[in-house]
Amino acid sequence: MSKILLTGSSGFIGQALAQRLLVEGHRLKLPVRSKLSWESDNAQVFHFDGLEAPTDWSAALKGIDAVIHCAAPPPAMNETAADPLAEYRRCNVNATVRLASQAARAGVRRFVFVSTVEVCGEETPPDQPFSVDSVPAPTSFHAISKLEAERALFALTASSGMEAVIVRPPLVYGPGVKGDFHALMRLLSAGKPLPLADAKNRRSLISRSNLVDALTLCLRHPAVAGHILHVSDGEDLSIAALLSKLGEALGKPPQLSHKPAWLLMKRIPSEHRALVKRLKTNMRVDMEHTRHLLNWNPPYGIDDSLAQTVAHFLKYPQN
């Protein structure tokens, strides 16, 4: 089995990915900023100062076959900084290039980079999901810097023997999810009426389990070198369907209202109002290229994945 350097192993995606790789028999090197909550004889932990630091990776990369770069700043990081885009570039672009260039010099075979489908934009027309051929149009600092990291990575690997694979997921959910998905479950659990009864949009999601499965396959599949892969659960849900499935699992059917949005927004906590607005937009992912290239279909169904996510939320509502 392979020796893999995995960044972000303490994060939502990275922790689950590390466990999957260990089950498959791989040996891991895990850079961390603080102590992990778990241990394994096949996982070597070493401390580093974070993405923003000028890390020397040479010792950690000795004997490594592949790198999976999951680490990234949280979406809201440094939004109040004097130059927030510069901060995102420092963590998403500079850190990726630094790690990848040192990996190439160390003879690493493959570099898998976890990006985001938001490099294509925040919203799709109803009948035009984002494909790998879509013209990028990022709007957030996070997505802009992720796109720049993608381009820098391909430029670097074009002149080296290392292979690059870029994976672009949409919104990732699963047990212990934070951010927008956790906020949505809190809104539903609180029984807040939502001005979404008339919403006809559809959105792509991916469970953490399906994303981990795709990333694991990217380590060894011979056809993916030099490709961008869009991934999802393979089933786009209307917002009404998503809320219905979540509400059923929560035991609280969603209160979808036809009343004017401005009226109901006053009853929704201010920190969640932007989320409700986003829920009305289309955000669909075309992953036919991924299906064809990898012969891959998401192995985990969306209903079971949502139910597991809600079960964890009910057990640990504050996490």
C-alpha cells in the first residue's frame, strides 16, 4: 500500500478520509497544528505552524507516494482583515504551491487537491449545471484563491514528473458538519417558518462518505492524472425535497411559507438570513466526466446520508 501525506486530517473531511485510508492499509503522515483526538500505529503525526507559515516539508515528504491536500482556511477566515483576499491567497495559493513544489522535488507520484465547485460561480441556470468545461467565475475570496491554486498546481506539475488531480465538491455534509448545513438543521429544529414554499430550485450536495470514496479512488486510478473532477451525490434536490427529508429525520416537518420573504426574514436570526437567500438559488454539478473517467457512482445514498447527519445533530446539537 501507499505512503500518503494528508493535510487537514483534523478537519471535517480529512479526519474521515484518514480513517478510510488506514482501513485500506495505507501508511499516513499527518501534519497538525494541535493534537489529534485519535491515534494509529500507521499514522505518523508531526506538528507544523499552519498554512500561512513557510513550512519546510522536505523531511515529511521522504518516502511519500502521494499527497492529498485537504487543509484550507475556514470560509469566514480573515473576512475582516485589511486585505482578506491576500490572506486567502497566502493560505490557499502560496501554501499549496510550497507543498506541491517540494513534493515534486521529493519524487511524489501524485498530488490530489481538494478545491470547490464554487470556482465556477455561486449559482447555475436551471438547466445548465457546472461542468468541468464551465468558464470559472468565482466570487468569494475562498473560491478565487482556490481557482488560483488550481492553476498554479497545473502549471507546476506540467514541468515535473508529478501528477495533479483536482476534485471540486459542492456543499459537503455528514455527521458533525458545521457551517451552513448545521445552521439549516438548527433553523428546522427551532420550527422557524421559511419563505421557501415557492422555491423551484435544485441543488447538488455530496455526503462526506461519497467524497472520501472519490478521493480514495483518485489516489490510484490511472486515468485521472491531469484532470479536474466534479463530484456530487448524483441526485439534485429541490429545496423543498431537502427540507422535507431533513424535517422528517428531525421529527419536525418544515414550515414553508408563501408569505413575503421580507416579512418572515424578521423572524429568522440575522446570522441565518444569507443562508435562506442562498437556498433559493440553483447550484447544480454535472459529474458525467467523473462518471466516465472513473467509472464511479456514489456508493452511499442521499437518504441514508442525510439521516445519519441528522442523527448526529440530535445527539450533539451544539457541536
